[in-house]
Amino acid sequence: LPENVAFVPFGEVIVNLDEGRLNRYLRLSISLQIDKKEEETVKLLIEKQKAVLKNWLLSHLSDKGMDDIRGAAGQNRLRREIQDQFNTVLFLDGYDRIYDILFEEFNIQ
């Protein structure tokens, strides 16, 4: 990895999946990959918008079923959706500063 990359932990969310009568939940922990020069700015913005981002994440994930998140394709799609939304909420200038979303934990039970 290049030296100019930093990872900002967002933390963990636990959400019930949309699986009808089955009671399934997803425990998800993510980090945001950003430019090291932006690290302090991004941390402050996340702190300010944490409730909004977490609320969106919980709503978004609770609409997902197993088929939506299963396998590499499902996980990659989910990472892109989270990345897009976080960039939109955090950076009103339209300049995306989150390069990637990394799953530290992705546990379905």
C-alpha cells in the first residue's frame, strides 16, 4: 500500500436483515480508505455526521436480504453503495475523498 493512504475506522453496526420470518442479522464493521493528508479533516467530518451516517447505514442494510449481500459480488456492491453515500453526505463539494470501504468484520448470523 502507498504511504499516503490512511484508514479511518467507522465502527460497528448490527442490523436485522430482511429475511421474512427468518431472524438473521448482520454484524458489520467498516473502515474508510482515504488520503493521509485528509485524515484529520475526514475524522472531524465523520464525528459531526456519525448519527446521520449510522442511521442511513442501518436503514440501508435492513432492506437487504441474504441474496443481496452473499459472496464477493454482493459485498463489493455493498461497499460501493456505502462509499457513494458516505462521500455524498460528508463532502458537499462533490469531491469524493473516500477511495474505498473495507470490511473489518462481515458476520451473518
